[in-house]
Amino acid sequence: MKVLVYEAAALPAELGGQVEALEAAAWPGASPGHDPALAPRALLLVDGDGTVAASLALLYKEIEVAGRRYRAAGLSAVVTRAALRGRGLGGRLVAAARAELAADPAVDVALFSCDRPLAPFYEAAGFARLPGTVLVGGTPAEPLATDGPGFEKEVVAAFFTDTPERDRAAFSGVRVPLYPGNTDRLW
């Protein structure tokens, strides 16, 4: 299996159709695709026959925390084909995504939320929990926060700056104004 990376707009139709089917199976009724304003990229784990075993989206946005601007990236729509779950493929793809972001000089921080039981999965791929941190998604007029009613979310991150410990401290225990919009309300 190999990891393939595409700008969302350049994703071949055959692969894009498979990603849409995987996402529809995992999240019935959700709208496919991501907001082009977030410069989405698709990371796929594909077998030799061209079958997508796992996929995720990388989304990008500048944010401000503690008076500093950061170039942030987030993982979204992480999914593994149901018949292939439990084989470490999702973890392999998430680790590849972290490596892709770490190698990108335009990214300062990768951060996103996940269901609490999934936090160890993301930690195994190199992300760390940010205890007490809340991501505020949606828009300023219609916010959606990870500590809202019915959410059991954990925020995880990786810092790629020259001062990762200082930046981790700035992101710890605070409300982060992510505001990715109404399409990707919370990445």
C-alpha cells in the first residue's frame, strides 16, 4: 500500500468516488467535500489495485492565539474501509499526515478534535492531547465549540515551530478561535 497526496480539486474521479463512498458509509447524511477556502488536500492509503483503504483530509487556516498568528492545519474525515479496520491502516495514514505537515514549512501547528476514546489512536501517530483546550468552530456569528452540549471531544496537536513548548503552553487550557466556516464547522 502507498500513501497518495492530492489537492482536493485534483483528486482523480475514481479515487474521489471511493472517498465519498467511505465517508458516506461512516457519516450517513453528511455533505461530501470540504470548503475550498481551507485549501483541502486528500491523503489516501491505496492498495496495488487502486482501492482506497483509508483516507483523510488536511485543511489549512491562519488563526490567532495569545496575540500570535499561526498557520494551522487540521485532520478531517479520517476513515478506514470497514472491511480493513483493525489492521493499523488508519494509524499508518494519520502518521503519514503528521509527517506531511511536519515537513511543510507553511504549517506551524496541526490541531483538531476527536472523540475522547480516539485520543490514544492519534497519540500513537505522534499527536499530543491539549488538556482543557477547546476548539471553537463554525463562525463567530454561529460558533460550535468542542465543549458544547453533547460533545465528548478531546483536542490534540503537534507543533512545528522553533519554540514548540512555548507554543504548546499558549494553546493549553484556552479557547482556540478556529472558525473554519459552515462547511467544515469543526475539523
